[in-house]
Amino acid sequence: MSVCERCGGTGFEIVTRDGREYAQACGCRRAGQERHGDALLDACRIPARYEHCTLGDFFPQTAQHRAALEKTLYFCSGYPNLTEEGLGLLFTGSNGVGKTHLAVAALRELAATKRVRGQFWDFHELMREIKRSFDPETKTTEMQVLDPVVEIDVLLLDDLGAWKITDWMNDTLFYILNSRYLARRPTIITTNFQDVSAQEAVEADRLVRREYLVDRIGQRLRSRLTEMCLKIPVDGEDFRERRQAAGRNAVLGTSGHAPDPAPTEPPRRPRFGG
Ligand SMILES: [Zn+2]
């Protein structure tokens, strides 16, 4: 099979119109291809506020955004032939810079063109659901939540580290990521926290020191994540502020779920696979 010269097989070419860049569907994409994924797309659990997010309506504002878009395109076109490092994508960047947009767009693209089964989960919501399904009688987690999360083709975990991660959550997340890694199933993750090594975090100037991803999720999880994920930094100007400033859809400016307190009682650890 020959690879399209225009788009290199990604199905998109990056074009400039009216001074802004975006990914335009290449003519080599089969007509109507995107519609075939509808049932799969509906099953992806993409929240309404991200429904509009596609690769074609991500407009890179900086060179880094463009690189992020290109990496996402190549990840999608390469699926399911992924490298070890490409068994996931780790989008990092502050609020509103478009990382969830790109993550959702990748999920949509894979559902539409590669027929993958995918699931979007707000990380904290997923932990609550798993915990809710925990059966204190048998000390096991009912598998109706956990099994699909491990077995789905592509899992999107949004907003990792936004809330305090308990030991139980840490163990559960490690179990999910490790199981998926061993089964070679990609996981797409977004986080507001910058990813640096534990060493770099320690060495950061304490006066300006921020919290890093490793501070939020610990060294073991961070190692696993960086081994399996292609890192995609999406920093820079806040997309949502720009949208609001431009008087566009103010709904896009909401920051998602309302704050709720992290579970306080020590969760009992589920016995997995028993
Ligand atoms: Zn093409």
C-alpha cells in the first residue's frame, strides 16, 4: 500500500488560511469515513463540553502547538502499530491550553478511522466510580467499572493529578496503566502539571518551585508513565481566555467539574484479579 505524498499517511495536511494554521483533511481520506465511527464515538463518553474537539479545529498558536498537533496526527495514523514509547500520549500544560482538545480529538479520530473502542474518563471521577463499585463484603472491586477501563482499546484519562492522590488511587492507577502497558493498549493522559524527573524537581529553585507531576503521582507512577507515553507539552497562551476575550462561546471557558472534597476515609484496597 502506497503512502499518500501529500499527508504522509496521516490523513491531514497542515495548511495556513487567513494567517492561522490548522489540520485539513487530506483528499486521500475516504469520503464519509468519519461517519462510520458514530456508534463507537457515542460509546467514548466524551463530555458535551469537549464534543466539538477535532483535529481539524485545533488551531496551533505557537511552534509548540504545531509540534503537538503533528505528534498527535502521527500517533493516530500509526495506530495500532505503536512503539513502546508510543503506548500512550502524555499531554502536559496549564489549564485551557488545548491539551484536552488534542486528547479528545485523538480519541475521536481513532474511533472514526481505526474503529477503536475508546473511553474518556475524568481521572478523579473514574477513581470515585471504582471506589463506589468496591464491595466491602468480599473486599473486591466489582469489575464492571475496572474491567472495561483495562480492556478498552484506547483509554483517555483527563486531568491527572488535579486532586490529591491517595495510596489506594496510586495503586489502582498503577494497576490500570501497567495492565494496559503489558497488553500494549494505548492510554492518553492529560495533566496540568509539568513533567520533570524527580532529580530535576529536587534541583528546581525553591523560590520559584512549582509542584510537578512527580510530586502529585509519585516516582513509581511517573516512571511508568514516561516509559510508556510520548510526552506532548502544550504550554502557552490560554485558549479559553482568548475565546472569552474574543467574545466567543463563553461556555468553553468553564473549567469543568465543580470542586468536591477528596474522599477522606481510608479506602480499602481492592484485591485485583482474585
Ligand atoms: Zn493524504
